[in-house]
Amino acid sequence: MRVAESDIELAGYIDHALLNPTATPEQLEQCCAQAEQFHFPTVCIYPAAVKQAVQFLHSKTVKVCAVIGFPTGATTSAVKLYEAQEAAENGATELDVMINLGWLKAGKSEEIYREIAGICEATGVTIKTILETNVLTDTEKRLAAEICMDAGAAYLKTCTGWFGGATVADVRFLKNIAKGQVGIKASGGIRTPEQALTLIEAGATRLGTSRGPELISQLEGKTEEQDR
């Protein structure tokens, strides 16, 4: 059954992303201000921007999420761990960690587990693991999800957005694996409120997008039209 738009506070699902590598400090402040204005749970940014975002959002309800090993996941475990610890020490309370896809393809399950478990243990913050579902088989998606859950991840995230966006099928697939034990973050290519709501209906508990303000404005405009 289709979820009614009025039944969902869409803003409460959105991690407001600013992951353009050319983004300026002024654009970061704008991103943080938008997140505060629309009551988004977090801003999702690069580690180099964490200190500025934390200072800007001091005493606000919006949290800071940093991407780790983004977007390839191919840096060493030691580098990822340092990056994650530094981001947490600088005030990030959530981390979106890209898994090592080459290890996954090679069947190196133990290496992936140790990497994610080490970051979870060392930082003590909310860890969302990025699986990059668009480049994986269903067998690989299941294996990656199970490893990350066992390692302590709090969310399974579909994609970086660099190799394609989130799909309803992948969200449903991950929801079936998670069985309510962890959250599901759908990320990449979310361009309309209808698409966002469909992903939530499929099981997404967070949405990663740079278009949050636009989605909310579009949804509010349609609600106003329906009320006339």
C-alpha cells in the first residue's frame, strides 16, 4: 500500500549532503543553515569540513556526519581508521564508511570485518557502511550487509551516488537482510519527493541527498495544491 505523503515527515529522514569536492566554506555554511531551517537530522560532508560544521551547528539539533574512505573505499585500513577517529574527535557523531569493494569481490570477508569493526570500536559513533549496491551481485550485497552488521554497523547504505543511485529493489533487498536490526540509508539520485517517499515505503530509514530543501519545497507545494 502506498504511504500517504501526509503520513511522513520527510525532512526527518534526510541526511543533507554536500559532497562536491569544490565546495567552499561559504557553501558549507549554507548547507548547515539549510539543515537547521528544514530540521534535517544531519549534514553529510567531507572530513575536512567537520570542524567548521560543528562550530556552525553548535547547540543546534542538526548532527554532523562525515564520509570515510569516500568514494572508492580503496585506502588502507589504517588510513580509514585514522580518518574516522579524527572526524569523531572533531565532532562528527555519524560516519558513512565506504567498504573495500576489491576485498569483497575477492572474498576477503575477514579483512572487511576487521576494518569496519575496528572503526566501530575506536570511534563509538553511529557507523553507516556504504555497500555500492550498483556494482554488486545479490550474493555480494548479502555478504557485504551481513559482514557489516556483524561488525557493528548501525546502518547499511546503498550507494555513494558516484556509480548510480539508490533503487527500490536494493532497499527492499537490504531491509529483508537487516530484519529491523539496523537502519537502511538510501542514497544517490533522489530527485523528487515521490521517489523519496517510495524509498521510505520500501524500507529506507534515512535518505542521503543534496536536494533536501528542493524535495521539501516540492512536497509542500503539492500539499498546498491538494488543500485548495
